[in-house]
Amino acid sequence: MLGPLEAWHDGAPVQLGDQQQRFVLVVLLLRANKPVTSTRLAEIIWPEGEAKPTLVRSYIKRLRDVVQEAGDVRIETTPTGYLLRVGEDQLDTLRFDRLRAEATEVRAEDPRRAITLLRTAVGLWRGKFLEDIDIDRVGGAEVISPDESYPDAVGDLAELELESGDHRSARDRLRPLVRSDPASQKHAALLMRALLAGGDQVGALRVFTSTRDALAGLRMEPGPVLRKLAARAERGDPPSSLPSRPGGFTGRAAEIAALEAAAAAGRRAVWVSGAPGVGKSGLAIEVAHRLRERFPDGQLLVRLNGFTPGVAETTVGDALTELLVELGVPAEQIPATVGRKARLYQDTLWGTRTLVVLDNAASPEQIRPLLPEPDSCLAVVTSRRMGDADTGEPVRLSPLPPEDAAELFHALTDPPRVRGRAAEVAAIVRRCGFLPMPIRVAAALFRRHDRWPLSHLLRLLAESGPWGTDDGIAAVRVSCRQLGEPQRVMFGLLGSMPGPDIDVAGGAALAGCTPAEARLLLNDLHEVSLLEEAAPERYHMLDPLKEFAAVDPPPEQALVRLLDFYLVALAAAVAAAYPFDRAQLPATDRSCPVTPVFADAGAGLRWITAERDNLVAAIHHAAAHGLPGHTWRLAVLLWRYFHTTNQFEDWIATLELAWEIVSAGEGDDYGEAHVLLRLATAHDRRGQHAEALDFAAQALPKWQRLGDPRGEAATLCALAIPTMELGKHDQAMALLTAALAKYEQTEDPRGEAHALSMLGYLNEQHGNFAVALDRHESAARILREIGHVQGTAHVLNNLGSVQEKLGLLAEALASYTDAHAYAAEVGDHCVEAYALNNIGNVHRQRGRYVQAERYHDKAKEVAANVPDADLRTQLYLDRGATALARGARRDALTACKAALDLADGHGNRTYRARAHRGVAETLHAMGEHEGAIAHWAAAEAEFAALELPEAGEVRRERSALECACSP
């Protein structure tokens, strides 16, 4: 039945008779092993005429003659009708269902058996279900076709084949399916995975293009799984932040089997716990490498610093940011809040097979938001403490069995030197507590001294006590005693470094030596396994080693040198990465002879990104150790990076710490003014306009006392923006006019253009379009002259808005299109979304509603992870206007109410007035006049309070109505 109707017996085809007889057979087959009355048979097959009972009996007799040779198939006469008795394996539809069910049962425990079962099931299909039978003659709508089960089975089989590494079979099986239904995202994704596994990136992109085009015809966009696969096809290999496999890894067979079984069973997480040095991280990394084929879409590692001495544990927000960046999400698209980061993280993982190692967790609370929700992903957590019932299957590590510990030592040393020395090796690993970390340290020490016999190493271990127990510290202490004095000093200093890692230049600053000398010292420590290389020329120390190294406090001046390095290097990196901020950077009298040189903006930004965790740790260290100048300067220098990458938690947290420290001093106006200005900007971006206004108001007199017109101008703008958003437009214009004068005085063209553009925006709001046009054109000209691409994009959006209101639609479209191109060039998704949305508005004004909606949808997609409340409100307002224009009133009402909710939440009165107007106009169009009245009144009152011309527009619009909406 899974194809044309056919019957076979002993390898030969069986003739089933004429079409009428085949109809009778099919009705019986569809109800196999169940009785069907003669009357019901006739009703189904001959619905329009009366069939005589003798006709039904005649066909039944003929069919009995056909099946009589097959002794196990028969047509029985029962008190309630005719019953076709057939075995489960004799009817392909029943066999297909049974095979699929069996495959589902064994899939987790025996995937190869599941593959065999599904291949048999899929092989039963020879075409469409009963493709040569008129379904209307055998039951019509009552017939439940299994056709939809076939692509499901093929998808299940292809997924198992991909997991087993048989991508070619999956590819060949999926191609005809995707060709027949290119809009099926599930099968397109599986085919893309199969093609990528075979190295055919071009083929994968062709599948994506075909599916995207098919979805476009249904007014749909490809989902995140397809988009991620397309991005992988364009970029190459999937993301991986795993370090290399631990050399000489031995033992742990039972633990590895437990982790592999958890992965095969679709478990969400495994929690590996154990004592310091027992090898938790090494096991997790080893297993992650072994499971690469099972998790081909990415293998990620994030260090949570739960028990790292001198380093604050990684916040959930920071961990999510790191994971999102590793997953390929651009930094500027990462949301500000932990909740939205977590949602984006889970959405990004959805449909992928990704493994995440969460190393050195402090607590279950720290990792819960980091555990993948999709059952196709796995998290391996390592921690000194046990997890909770909901944080993964527990795997507890004990010290290695003596034989495995000895095998590890053998693997890490020169075989001839230890051959036949089993007793001495056993004594050495016992003095190392059977712990992998100290065994590695002891082996590295022995390997370095090629003249030492094992007895000498054992004697040193015995002499390096006293210890009450064999706790493994002996190997570390002996290794340290064998170091030269410069290496020993560097080891001790690294134990107290404030951040999680350090590069060669940072090491040079910490030790007070040249980078070349630091490179040799760090390499020496790495050679004897006292340091791990996290990235080229970047090192970190394992927590147990850091605890040991930090026993003796370092000289205070060494850490001050490191903080000087971070401060001076950060200032240079910011100046390179954000050249238009140079005039506003805080001055410092600190110096550092090993500061790197940044050739361009990219180099500066890469350095900031690499050192980000160290810089945050340095701020906290400086605050805790009485260094207010380092504290606030580092925090202020980082503001632009946090601003452009939407890292609001650390942006505000570091600035608030800086404010706490600098304000506790003796009237440091210079530091306080800088911190308050950046706090104002951060809170305004979060939509906290009243708080932003307060911080800026505190900063202004400090800049005035300092006689710093640049700082005063920037603060006047920082005052003007929340003042404008809170509805005090005249006051905002006065502040911007004053700021413009200060920028002109200091010959700051970037600042001058910013003030001009804001003045243009306010004049536009009040209907002064000629003035607004002049201000925006002046700002655009200045920004183009100085090459400020991002600023130009912003101003062109504002210029296009004025042109649109003047009816210059062609000019507006050109401005918006240029704004989009400039914004995309620099990766400013906020301005890019505004531009796309504005292009949609132009299409709406021209009556091109389909194009308008397409651009609104694109804007929504680009803005998905931009934490800008004003942008989201504007998008809702314009989507509502377009929906209303094309007659989709319910969609319009939903959008306008969403805009109203947002405007109420962040207090922007202009947007609130416009949202009320949108709701009123939509309710009026729907005939719900009584409900519209309150919104008409609220819109008019709000516009009037803001002294905006839209108050008169609303009054005139209502007066022209002949319904209850009329005043």
C-alpha cells in the first residue's frame, strides 16, 4: 500500500483483479483484522448507487480465491461482517509503523539497531500511499494517509546517520525529499548538515537559498537553525573554544563511559565534582574532544572562576556574553539584561548539537541559566562542590587508582628512564596523592632534569614536607624549589594577579622586566606544568597552583606596575579603537614601558576584548587596595566598549564602584565629573531618564569648576537627551544650543555635528521643518568631512525623516538607503534598524504595503537584540501604521498597544502621545468608538503639554469625525 497497490506471494506478484475488486480489497486492508459489514462496504465503494448484497459477496468470493494460496491470509465471515485476517509483517503499513516504534525504543541505547530498523521501514515505500487507487472510492476523507510519516521517518533516519558519521547516506536520502518540498526547514537543515559534514559548503548554501526562496513565497523567513548552518557554510568550521587535549591522559574509563552514556541518552548536563588537582577540567576537556562527532555544531568552554584565588567568580551575564560571542553572535547584538541574554543563548542553541564545558563552577545557581535547554546539546560542569538534583547527573572524581597514576607518570616521561622502576614510580605517585595535577608537575620536573634518577626525585619529594598526608603538594613545592630565582619570583607574582590570565606584556609589567625576558620566564613555568597556555602567548594558572603560589603576598609595587600597564595600554587601545573619543579621554600621569602599540582600530578593539575580564578584575582590585585613580580611570575608559557591545551590567557596575571610590575621596572634581557623565549615558541607554538627568546635573558644575569646555559640552548634551525624552523640549533645545557653542569654542566637529543633529530632531518635532533640514544637512556635511561613518548614518536617518515630512519621498528614500549602508558598514544595528524601518515608511506612503511590511520585518530582525526602548517603540508604531493602512486593524491595534506599554515603561512622553493616537485611530477604524475616546483625549493632552503641533492635528482629526469619537 506504500505506493501502488501490490501483493506478492513466495516472491511472485499476485493478480488482484479488476478495479472494483481492488477497491473492496483496499477497504478491507484499511480495516485489517477488523470486521466490515456488507452494507458498509457497499456504502464506501458505491456511495451514489445501491449495490446489491450479491455483488459484495461476489467480490469477496473472488478475493478469497486470490488469497487462498497464502495460508496465513484469509477473509473470514463473522457475525458483524467480513474480516481480512493478516499478519503484522504481511502489510507494509503495519510493518512500517512497527519498525518505527521499535527504532524509537532502541534509539538511545542502540542507535545502530535503530538505523537498521528505520532503513528497513523507509525501504518499504515505493511511491505515494495507494497512488493508483481513487481514495474517494475507498473511504475518502475517512482514509488517514501515512504519507506524512515518510518524511518524518527519513528525517529520523538521516539524523541517526549523521550522528554515526554516515553523512553520505543521509545526503543521498534527503536530496529528493528537499527537492520535492524545499520549504521544509527540518529536512533542509539535515541536508545542509550532511553536505557540510562532507565539506560541500557551496551545496549547503544552495540548499539554504532554495529553502529561503520557498519560504519567502509563504511570507516566512528561515529559522535560526537554517541561518546558523548558512553562517557556518560561509565561515567554515563550527565554533570551538576547547583547549588542546591533555597530554598523556590515562585512566578514568568508568567516568568517561558515564559521560558518553549521558550524551547518548540525551541528558541535559553532567556535573563532575572532586578535590583540587583531581583532574576535573582535564576529564571534561578529554571527553569534549572525544564527543566532537556527536556534537558537530560547536564545543565551547567557559571558565567560571568559582574557586580561582584572587579572581571574582564569573557572573552569569558575563558567561552568557562569552558563550554568545563564541556561538557567533556579534558583540553589538548581545542584549543588555541577563534574562534576554539567556533567551538568546537558548534560541541560538536550538536545533544544534553543541557541547558546553562550564569549568570551575561556584554553585548550582551560577550555572542553571547556562545549561542548554535543547536535548540535542550537553553541558559538562566541573566544580569542587556537588551539584543539585536538577543540575546534571553526578560524576564524582576520586584520586586515580595507583596503577592509573603510575601509567600517567610513565606517559609523561621518557620510557627508558622509568622502565623496571615500578616501585619507585609507585612511591612518587603516592607522594603526589595519586592526583593528576601534581603528577604532571613531578613528571615535568623529572623530564627537564635528564640526569636525575628516579630515586633523586623521590628523595626531594620526601624532603619537601612535612605533611600529615600525601596530598600532592610535595610535587609542586619540589618543582618550585628547582626553579631559578626569576622564575620563582614570577610564579609567586602570578599567584596574586587580579585577572584570570595574563599575556607576555602583562607579565613583563608585573615582573618589571622586558617582554623578551617575561616570555622566557612564562615559557619556563609552562614547561614544568606550573602554567597553562590559554592562547598564543597568554597564560593562566590552575586554581590549586594559584592557591599555592599566593601563600606569600607579592610586593605591592608589582601589582601597581600591572595596574599601570592596564591603564596606559587601555588608554592607547581606546584611542585607536574609538578615535573620535580621544579628546574626551581622561588624562593620566602613569606610564608603562611595555605598553603595546595599536596600528589601527581593529588592533585596539581586539586587545580590549582579549583583556576585558582582566580589566574588570583590575578595577575591583584597585578599588579594594586604595587606588582610586586607577579605579575610576579604568572604568571610564571602558565605557565606550561596554556601550557599543551592550554590556550594561559591567558598564554600570564598574562605574558605580568607581563613583563609590572617587566620591569618598577629597573632592576629586576631575574624576567625579568623568564618572558622573558616563553614568548618565549608561542610565539613559537603559531608559532610566530621571536617573540619567540626576547624574548629568551633578557632573555639570564640576566641569564648570574645572574650566573644561569639552566636558561641559558633553554634559550639556547628556542633560539635553533625557530632558527631551521626558518632554521638556524648550529646555532641551536651550541645553543643546549651549553645548553647540561650547563645541564650536573647542573646535570639536564631532560634538558640533551631534548637537546640530539633536537640534534638528527637536525642530522637526515642533514642525520647524526648514530649520530641521538645515541642521541635519550641516551635521551630515561635517561628519562626512571628518570621516565619522557611524555619526553620518545616524544623521542621515534624521535628515530622511524631515524630507519625508516635507513630501520629498525620493530624497528621503535616498537618505535612508545611505544611512542603512553606513550603519551596516560599521555594524551599528540600532541605526541600521531605524533605516530599514524608515524605508518601510516611505513604501507605505507610496501605497506599497507589501514592500513596507517586508522592510518592517527586516528592521525587527536586525533590532531583535538591540536594548534600545525608543527603537522598539518606534518599530511598533510604524508597523501599526502600515497594518492600519492595509486594513489589518487587529494587527494594528496589537502593535500600537505594545508601543504604548513600552512608552509607559520608559517614560518617553512623545512616544506615549503617538501610541495613544495610534490606538485611538485604530479603534475608530474598528468601530469601537467608545474605547477610542480615552486614547484621543490622552494623545491630545500629552501633545499639548509638550507644545507639539500634533495636538492641533489630533483636534482637527477628531472634529472631522461624525461618531462618538468627535469632541
